[in-house]
Amino acid sequence: MKKALVVEGNEGIRRLLIEVLAEEGYSVDAVTNGLEALERIQKCIPSVVLLDSELPDMGGIEVLTKISNSYPNLPVVLLAYIDETDVKISQKIGLVKYCIIKPFSLTDLIELLNSFEI
């Protein structure tokens, strides 16, 4: 079964993502901060991670860097706002491979997820 980890500080967005991913056939786990995300990934590697760029304990780019260093083939979709400078820089250097800009279209998100070979 496809497994998704949602790392989102905003409760409303987190609930929406859980619901949408479940409808798409994912087993979904969700956490609210970067430290929890890193701990969950070590216990059970998901098929995909949806990662908020603004977490309460550390930046999304920092979490993404740690995930990419340990699990380079794990697809991580960064959920970011269009004006985030660190996200733009990280995209230019190739750290951010997949990014959805908030507010995002659920259709675009599903299309992106369907493009992964999971």
C-alpha cells in the first residue's frame, strides 16, 4: 500500500491533506513538526512526504535537507508560499525537486502524486 507522511503545522490543511490522500488510496500518517517527521520516517519510510515549508520547530528546508541526505530517493513535496526566498534558492540549487505553492489546487497535487512511481 502507498504510504504518505503529511508534515503540516496548520490543522485545517493537515486534515484536508489526510482526507484527500486517503481518498487516493494512501495510508496516511500526519505530524505537526519537523522533529516528529524525522522520527516517523526512521520508523517507517513512507512512499511520499508532503512537507510544510513553515514548521513551528524548524524550517521546512532544514527538514527537507535531512530527509534528502538520509533518503535521497524519497519524494518530498514542499508546500510553500510563493514569496519564500529560501524555497526559491533551494529550487535553484536543486534541493527542492517538487513544490506546490499555497494556496494550491488539489487537482494539481493529485496529478503530481500520480506522477511518482510508487
